[in-house]
Amino acid sequence: MVSPELRIFSTCPQSKAVSERDYLAQVADVARWSEDAGCEGILVYTDNGLVDPWLTSQVIIDSTERLCPLVAVQPVYMHPYTAAKMVATLAFMHGRRVWLNMLAGGFRNDLLALNDETPHDERYDRTVEYTRIVTRLLSDEPVTADGRYYKVTNLRMTPAVPPELRPEIMISGSSPAGLAAAGALGALAVAYPKPPGEEESLRGAGVEIGFRIGIIARDSAEDAWLVAKERFPEDRRGQVAHKMAMQVSDSQWHRQLSQLGDRPASQFSPYWLGPFHNYKTFCPYLVGDYSQVARELARYMDLGARSFVLDIPPSREELEHIEVVFAQARQLSAISEEVGS
């Protein structure tokens, strides 16, 4: 899909949005489309209402040859030893690398149902402690830790994981606490972006940054918006659900995007929050003709972003349109770098 310096991830379908009869086939299809499009990996969500991401990742691995599951890891769900054991087992059984998307939050009601009342910023402290144990275990060394949240003594991971199969780490970077955690872990900080001109605060953030974004692009902006509005129509019930979620959420990125307001569909501005405000997805979209969307992506790249996590692709054809956009964006960003140098 793109040059080696860019890493693109798609997203796996959610079990609550697909029938039990069709879910495994749809996961396999999306995984194959993503691999064919040159994606590095595929994000696998986790929350109280979804099937287990590790078992879903097994389906992804069985359906592809090299695609890396980007597994969402919720510290409340399992001990760090268990998470490390899952990584080691997949590496041993399949010779496949995974990425880890370390969560510090989640839906507030999900956490409360599990009796987790840890404040927002402290959850990042816990995730840093958790992730350090996981990564040390996967580095084939005995681990002793006496932390605030976890204590282990001479703990070792078997089977050992070869260096080339050890995971890279992502964590949310939409809040100061998230950026600090990314810096502490040497992790990729993934943000839910504002329009490119409003993300200047991330320039020189001191960590590697990436963005979570949806893309709908066609030869003409008019065609792209027709597809966008058909895929994500206005939904009053979804808007109510979004407002209810905002009332109980302490998520920084959720609040930041909500405060931007629902920018109207426009052939002049690709940035669109319609799906987010209608509770259809949790990321902004870029909608327009190939060159419009490519220019916006190039502006994100010029901020230093070299990793992008896409929304769930509805078809292989949609990923082909996205390939065109990234190819153009890479050329624009390269031109910008040459001019800047």
C-alpha cells in the first residue's frame, strides 16, 4: 500500500455488529483484504461487549500469511503474565508477530462493572507498570517487580520469544497522560486527530505519533460524499447514544472530538465527524476526492505521523481507493520534506 516508512493498520469487525453465523467469515475476509492491500496489521478491539481479541487474532493468523494482529490489551482483564504468555504462545505456534494496543481506559461503565474506579491519569501509570512487565518477560529475562499495582518475583516466560517476533507497543496519545506514558514506554502514541491545522501541539512531542482515521475517497468529492452519507446516514438514536456516552466518559479523546462539533459535510473540507456524532464509529473521517484527502494526510505526515490505523473496511474495493490516497500523500509529503530541507 505504501512505502516502508509508513505503517498502515486496518481494523477488525466488531462481533456485536455482525451475526454469529457470519462473524468468522467476515473477520477472515477483512484480514485477507488488509494483507492484500499491504497493511502491517489489523486492530482487534476489546471491551465487555465483544468476543475475546486473542481468540479473534487466532482466526486472523489462520487466514493470512504475515498480517500482524494489533491486539487491544485491557489490564483489568488479565495479569501481565497472561498477556505475555498469549504473545509467546502465538509466536511459538505460528511464528507470527503481534502488536499490542495497551489500553488505559475503556468505557467507564465497563470499568465500574469490574469494580475498577481508578482515576484517568492513574490508569496510565498502571498501564505503564503493566506493559513494562510484559515487555521484560518477552525479552527472555527473569522479572522481579515490586510496583504499586503488580508484584512478581523471578518470573520468567516460557517459551522464549525470538527478538524478531517481540511486539511493538501502541498506546493512546490524545491526552498529556497518554503522551507521557508513550514516552516512558518508548511506545507509538496514537491520537484521534483534529483537523491537520489544529494538531500543531503534537509537533515535536518527543514520541512517535500515529493517527486513527477513517477514509472515503473517490475520483470526485461529490462521489465520495455520496458514499459517505449512504454509509453513515443521520441517526437520531445514534446521536442520543453519543450524548449519553459523553455523560459517563472520562476519555480525553472522546471529549476533544465532541467539543469540535459536528462539522457539516463539505466538498471543500475533507474532515468529517458525522459518523462519530451518530455513534457509528470512534474516529474522524477524511472524505473527498483523492487529491483533497491526500493533501490532508500529507499534513499529518508532516507532523511526523508515520503510522495510521484505519476504520473497519467495508470491502476490498474500499482499501484500493485508500491505497491511491496514501500513494499520493506519500509523494506530497516527500515533496514537502525536500522543500523544507
